[in-house]
Amino acid sequence: MFEQTFKNIDDILHKDAGCSSELDYVEQTSWVLFLKYLDDLERDRATAAELTGKQYTPIIDKEYQWSTWAAPKIKNGNGLLKIDHNALAGDDLTEFVNNKLFPYLKKFKTNADSADTIEYKIGEIFSELKNRLQSGHNLREVINLIDQLRFRTHAEKHEMSHLYEGKIKNMGNAGRNGGEYYTPRPLITTIVKVVAPRIGEKIYDGACGSAGFLCESFNYLKASKSLTTGESDILQKKTFYGKEKKSLAYIIGIMNMILHGIEAPNIIHTNTLAENLADIQEKDRYDVVLANPPFGGKERAEVQQNFPVKTGETASLFLQHFMKILKAGGKAGIIIKNTFLSNTDNATVAIRKQLLESCNLHTVLDLPGGTFTGAGVKTVVLFFEKGKPTQNVWFYQLNLDRNLGKTNPLNESDLAEFVELQKTFANSENSWTVNLKDIDQRTFDLSVKNPNKKEESALRDPFEILQEIKALDEESAELLKSIEELL
């Protein structure tokens, strides 16, 4: 039922003049879905208060509650509840939503007691977006469909989070920078397994996008043991932290975490790279960093001034940020372009040297082209621990007997051998160890060169060539856009 409802909503949004892409569909579905979720949350809280003989004070005033403006109910001939046909619709509905509801919800940000409350998140969400549906009749249809959804049971929330992930995936595939919104879930699951966070550790993603790493870490820790009330509270309030620059990704990240069961996500809407590394203190550091920072982007000169090693490459700046913000003994799993391992420009060499000297880069996972649908760049995952210099790096090259793409994505079984061999850093046909003493001490080149692989024909796979051309075109377009913004 849920899946069909989502499809029907997309069909309505497709007809509306204010929604032109998959990105708009997700954004508009998100704010209506959030308000329905909030209504169910309030009902659950009121029921829990009643059972203990307490009085519950609703978060939302009566006039702005879902059951008042969105879905006022009356009984039909069979005694069942249905939405009152006199409910707001057409121009009356858009007038109320745009000029009353959104301004009211926006004020929650300034009135909230603290940033880790759901009240503050309500204010933040409705400060960042607007209703794009131009037709109040279309909006009424969307509301009627979403009113049928339920967030009351664990099973309902689980199914809803799964479907929402699917929408994010579609949005990532539709956008030019697919990896910006969606990192393949099997890859995230694998990275979390290898890093193995523990309850009580603070987990951080400074480029959190749709919050896939934080959601999967929450799932991992929830399943790790039977939780006490105190541990559940720690997971809710003191474990997951994120930052996101782009408004839409920020909204989606918050919504995704809420649907996964985290009521007031600690995600901040900010440009992480605008923070000066010199200002980061011990209290600001985290035990675990998991991230897929944007690659191919370029940062302005004033942002670069916040970093010891100046470079316009966004991912290289993020890597410096992650090394600095990680606690001593902290663990990280970071996705980055594979060229980071071999580029010989001064900035990349300096950052590589810093990584190897200040952290133990114990594992590099080399991923095949096509891992990120919609982005043809080749990537690697860096696994490291802060505090001790690197002595040996264990490489694993993921070699698949098929080309990856939208219709043939990466799955968890593809990565099963990597997870198993990584536990002991075992050598195999696809894995090998490099002693740091054996690499070039001037460039610290860590190129992926599998010594166990037989020399192949010099002819490259046409799919790989096309993917590389596509990636270069996208990088050129991003660079031109950045230059235009500077002019």
C-alpha cells in the first residue's frame, strides 16, 4: 500500500507546474510527510501521557494541527471516519499553507529551548523550504493520500524509511551529481561494519547529505545488543551528528533520520568547510567519522584559508577537516576519488603525507567504476585510526564479473569477501599489503596496483572509458559554474 501511495503522489506532483524534477518530488513529499509523522507522534505521546495519568501539552497549536487543517474527519454512512469534504482545498488551501502554516512553523526555531529538540527541527525545516505546489487541488490530493499512511508501529516506520530511501536513490540517479544525495546502501552498510562503532561513541558526518551513514549506524547499534533505557537515550540524543551545506539535502537528511527513529536529529545546516581548523578544540571532536564528501567541487579562496594545506578540491579540504575533528584513537571510513592516492600536485602530496604520519591508514577498498550510478568517477574507501603513523596499508580491489549501473547496482554480497578478509588483513587474489617503507618517500604514491593480477590487454573496457569521459564532462561543468559564481 505504501509503495503505491508514493507512486500516486509522484503522479500528482508531475502534473503540477511548480514541480519539475525528482528533486522537487522528494522535497514536497517530505514536508507533507513530516507533518503527518508529527501528528502521529503527538498522538502516541498523548496516549502515553494518558496511561500514566499525566497531562500532555501538544507541540502544535490546535489551528495548525494536521487534524484541523489537513484532514478534519467526519463519519460516513458506515460509521467509518473519512476526510470532511469541506476541508480546505484549492486557493484557500495554498493561501493557508503559504501565508499562515509555514510562517507559524518557522517561528519554532527561535522559540525552542535548545537545538536538540524536535521543536527546533520543526523551525529549521520550515525555514529552509517552501510549498512549491501551485495548485491547491493537487496539494489536497497529496494530503489525502499521505493521510492514509501510518507511523504508529515499528513495522510501519521501517517500511516507510525503506520507501523514503528508494525516493532518495531515484533522486540521486536523476540528478547530475548522483553521489551527492545517495551513497549505495550496501557500501554504507559495509563501511559501518568495518569501522564497527560502539554505543557511547559520538559519530559524525560533516557532509551528511541524506544522512545515510548516520541512519545505518543507528540501525547497526540498535541491532548490536539489547538496549537499556539509558543506552536508547544516548542513541537518540548524544550519538549522531551531521552538517550539510545544501538546503534540500539538509531537509531530506533530517526527514530520513526521523523516519529511521531518531526524533530530533543533530544535523546543522552549514558549510562545514567555512569552519577554521585552528578553532577546533578537544570538546568538538568525535570518536567516529563516516562520510562521502562531495568530489569534483571547488571552494573559494576565502574558504581555503581555513586549512593548513590550501587547495580548491572540496574532498581534499574535507579530508583535512575529518583528520582534525577526529579524537585521538578515533576511527574513520571515508569515500574519496581514487586519484587522491596518486595525484602528484603539492596539495595532495602534503595531505597524503599528513594522513600517513598522523593516522594509521590500515585499509583501502578500491571500488569499480559505476559504483555510484550517475557519477562515473572511480572511488576508494579509506579506513584509518588517528594517533599512530601508518606502517602497512592493506588493499582490497573489488573485481566483479559485471558492469555496475542503475539496473545492476552494487549489493552486499559483492562486498562479503572484503569484510571477511579485512578482519585479518589476509592476502588473496584481490588483496595485498604494502609496507610504507617501500613507497616513494617524496610523493607517498599509494596507487592501487594489484601485484596478484595478471597483466591484461592494454585495451580498456569501453564502459570504463565512457564513464570517465562523463565524469570529466561533469567536473568541467562544475568548474565553469564555480568560475561564473566568482565573476
